[in-house]
Amino acid sequence: MSEEIVSLAQKLGRVAETDLELLVLLCRAAEEEVAGRLREGLTPKDCGRAYVLGCAWLALAALAGNEGGSAPMKFTAGEVSIQEEGSGTQRAKALRLQAETVLGPYLRDSGFVFRGVPG
């Protein structure tokens, strides 16, 4: 599945060939993260295409987060000034949310769980 994840991430993120080596590493890390978070008894194959898509988005989120530490984009033309800060971080959060949403039915609960009230 790794090759399929890398291929999809490259297409979705329009990743340049120069960043392909990094993308491969991030896809492997995403695959390991998701596999470790699957509900008990589930395998990546049980998730179908959601697994490939979710891992691709997680890898792209990591790639975008890596870019988030760069200097903010600034552009000035005459009296007009445009400044974009943290766009990589915002994109990373959005991509991670997409991955979590598509993989949600297959992942163990990681947040608050209401167990009941005695009485």
C-alpha cells in the first residue's frame, strides 16, 4: 500500500519531484501512525480506500507543517501590502482534520469518553 499512498499524496499535494524523497518518508510515518491507531481487530485492508487517502493526507499535513516554520509571505506594491502568516500551519491542520475525518470510523477513540454516572 505504501506506493499507492505516495502516489496519491504526490497527486493531491502536487508535490515536486525534488520533494519526493521527503514525501516517501512522511508517507511511511503516516502509515505507521494510522496502523497503530486502528481499532482492535482491524487491519489497513479493512479500511479500504479510506486508509490510503487518510495516510496521504497525514503525510501532506506533515509536509505542510514543515513549511509552516518558514518566513511569512510578504508582498508590497505601492501603498498596498499583503502578508500571509502561518499558512503552512493552517494547511497542516486542515489536512490532518480531513485525514481524521475519513479514518474516524476505523480509529480507536482518542478523546473524551463518557462511561456513565453512578447512581
